[in-house]
Amino acid sequence: MNSEDVGGEVFKREMRDLEKMLSNLNPVAEKFVSPSLRTGYHRLVVPVPQAAGHYGLRLNNYQTCMGLLILEKEEWVFSYEQAKIAISSAELKLKCEKAAHASDLIDARKREDSLKKAVGIEKEFAKNIENSFDEMRAELADAKVATETKLAMA
């Protein structure tokens, strides 16, 4: 075996590994692959160069790694955007919850004030009723004394 055959086998093996990795990636990866290299949904077929030397393989390897880095960056950017959307949604929900809580507190304070007023009015009515009973008892006692004196005179 000469060095070109060994280099070609290494290149083929690396391309198969790359094909496996790319077939597991997101559909977003399709946009980084030229249509001439695409067959199927996620399957890539890369032609092996006839005279691929050591430097050609290294260049191709660097290009492959760069493509994978670009794909990974796109996935991270997508994940980051989703996280930002989720955070902004959570912040908006929190603001709504805070506003609802503040509104509920205001309503509770209003009810508390109205209940305090109602309790104060009921206490006042209770005092008035007690005073009325005391006056009625005093009048009843006066009437009883007057009746007894009239009976005693008669």
C-alpha cells in the first residue's frame, strides 16, 4: 500500500464519521451543505478527491471542523434565542402576577376598611341599644315606684 491509498482510506473513514455526525444534527444543518452534496434528508455524500494528498486531507479536515463549528454555533444561537424568549415570557408573567397581587392587596385593604367601619357602626348601635335599655329600665323603675306609691295611697 502506498501513502495515497492510506490517506484515501483515512479520508473515507473521516467522511463516513462526518456523515454519521451530520445525519444526527438538526435540519438547520441542511443550509450549510451544498445541494450537489445532499442526498436524502440528512445524508451527505462527499466525493473523494482523486489526488488527495496529506495537505488536501488536512485542509478538508479543517473545513469539516469549521463547518461543524458553524453548525454548533447555529444550534447554540437558536437555544440562546429560545432561552431569551422564555425569560422574557417569564418576566412578563411575573409583572402580571405582581400587578394582580397589588390589585388584590388594594381590594383587601378596602374591604378591611369597610369592615372596620361596619364594626364601629355595630358597636355604636350596641351602645345605643344598651343606653335605650338602661333608660327603659329607669323608666320602668320610676313607673314601678309611682305605681307602688299610688297603691299605698289608695
